[in-house]
Amino acid sequence: MSFDNLGLGEELLKAVAEAGYSTPTPIQEKAIPIVLMGRDVLGCAQTGTGKTASFTLPMIEILASGQAKARMPRSLILEPTRELAAQVAENFEKYGKHHRLSMALLIGGTSMADQTAALDKGVDVLIATPGRLLDLFERGGLLLNDVRTLVIDEADRMLDMGFIPDVERIVSLIPKIRQTLFFSATMPPAIRKLADAFLMNPKEITVARPATTADTVTQGLLMMKNSGMGSHVQKEKREALRQLLQAENFKNAIIFCNRKRDVGVVYRSLERHGFNVGQLHGDMVQSSRMEVLSKFKNGDVDILVCSDVAARGLDIKEMSHVFNFDVPTHAEDYVHRIGRTGRAGNKGTAYTLATRDDAKYLDAIARTIGKPIPPINIDGTSNDGKKDAPAASEEKPRRDRNRDKGNKRDRDNSEKRSRPQRD
């Protein structure tokens, strides 16, 4: 199966080819023809399956005919986070570059005046987070009675973040005669109930059973000697993290922390030890968050330390490693976190640092993914002696783009790694 067989026009096929894609993923193959038919879709797909393109591509094709009116967007995409919304906007820019479609991104942390100006001109596609959209609607800067296509993305994350009342209100403002595309990584009863309320005779599409991990991801669990939440435990975890990073020939890596304050601590520790690292969490202003994400995507930063704000939708091509500095307290979050690597058939590695106090969370993860996380030693070997990752003694070189360019700062950082550092 190729994109040529899905009913997309020549302009879209050209944009897809220029983006480097030739074969659709399973959800794209199943969803695109259904969306083009105008049917509602209930999609259950784990992260990293190409879900975003499964609705952006047919939406561009549908919107190619028609014209937007001032303050009356023709389609609406709701996302739970600013980062996800921005990423969907990037997809529309990438795939819609041969079409004359207008788009507005409505998220917090950016200028409302600029967003209002864009809406005043009329937009074909409005991509928004629920709070900012309702804020602008209540100010009279937006009308929703011309929306013909509604996308509710990452519905289970909307539920976790408490956005469902906002989503329900937004849906009540949109015409009942519309096409609705509803996507969720998991389908618990509460999400199923929402889908039943929002959709009309939907085509259900499931490309993987909920809460499964990809076979392309090698997983490992490193158990700490200490337990508890004290400073000695956190220090041991930071030391173990650095040893794993030094042992791995990683291309790029995301490190997840449960608490925002720990993001800064881990970031500063890695920076002191000479790693090329950035940080991302919810307390950062939007401009700083977007700048860090841009550097990470461009390869100017090798490691990103973050909270779960970036756990979903962060699509970095060929992400090689994920590290869970903390065991997530919700098993589904483990799936979403490690889903950042091993995408689109590529191989990936995901390591988790844990203490004995994490036993109940690890049991929940094992039940969710159908197996326990395999234990490893500090050098990356499994307990049965098999090599899951390069050991530190092999001294495999870590990829460092800036050092390859002769950047003096990174040469100095490399020297720092060879000297004892204060944690």
C-alpha cells in the first residue's frame, strides 16, 4: 500500500513525498479513506503510530475547496497541550504547502492580539487548546458556527488534565451537523462515554491494543540500592543516569521526571558534567519552551530533561533513547513516555531508574504492558549476562554534533567529563 492508493490529490502526494514518506502507517491507511468519505472516526492508537497525519492529510484535501469567513474557522482541532497543538500546526504547514489554506494556532503563552488578527482574516484550520479557545470566544473574537470538521485529539489526556468540561462546552457551540474525528491512546469507560456523546455512527479504528509498548523498544529497569525520597537516593539516581548516558552510544535522549522541580535539578547536574542538555516543564514561558523544543528537534541539544508535559505528541525523528528518572505513577504514562523512541519501525532504548518504594507502580506497569520491565545492571547488561546496550568499558563514542564541528565549548565539556565533578 502506498499513499497513491488512499484518495489524496496530487498536491498532497507531492508534499508527502517531499517530507520523505512513501508508505502510510496502519492508522493512516485505515483512517484517511474513511475521513475523505466524510464519516466520523473513533481512533484508538498508541503514540508514535502516525496518528496526526491520519487526520491532517484528509482534512487538507477536504478543505482545498471552499473559503473561510472572518472569525469563523471551517475546522477545529483541539489539543490538550501547547506543544501538541504547535506540532499539529507544523504538520499542516508541511503537508499543506502546495495548497492555499490559512491556519491559526490558538494557545496560551503567545500574543492574543496576533491570534485575533489571524482569525479576523478568516482561517480554514484552527488548532487550539481548550482554555485559550474559550477565552477568546468569550471576548467575542471567535465564532464557531461554521465549523464543519472537529478533531478531538488525545482525549484520554484531556480527561487526565481536567479539560473535559471545556471540551463539552466547545462541542455545544459547534453545529451538530459536522464530521468529528475522535482520537485517544486508551479507551477507558469515561472516554468511551464521551465518544458516544460526540460521534454519530463512527468508524472505529484500532491499530494496536491500548497501552502496549512497541516491539522496537528495548526496555530495562535499573534498581537503586537506596530507597525513599531523600537526597542520598536522588544523588544515587543522578550518578546512575550519568553512567548509563556515558555507556550508551545515543543519538538523542529524553529524560522524564515526575516533578517539575526535579527537572531543574537533573538538568543542572547534567549540565555541570558537560552534557549537551536542555530542560522543558510547565512553568516555563511559552517562548522558552518552543525555543528548547526547536533546539532539540534541530539537534543543537542532545538531551532533553522534561516533565510529562512533553510525554505525548513530541515527534522527533529517529529518537534513540528515553530515560525515566522516576517511575511514572500511572502505568499508561510509562507507555506514552517510552513511545517517544522506537517510532516508525526504528529501534529504540528505554531505561527506568527505580527504588523498592516503586514496587506498586512497577507492578501496575507490568500488568499494563503484559510483562515486567527486564532488570539490567549499571553497565547496561541484563541479569542473565546478555548485552542489552554498550557497556561503559567499551568506550563507544557518544554522538556530539557540535564537537564534530570543532566547537571549543563542547571540547571543554568533553574534558570536564573526564574530571571528577560535584553533583
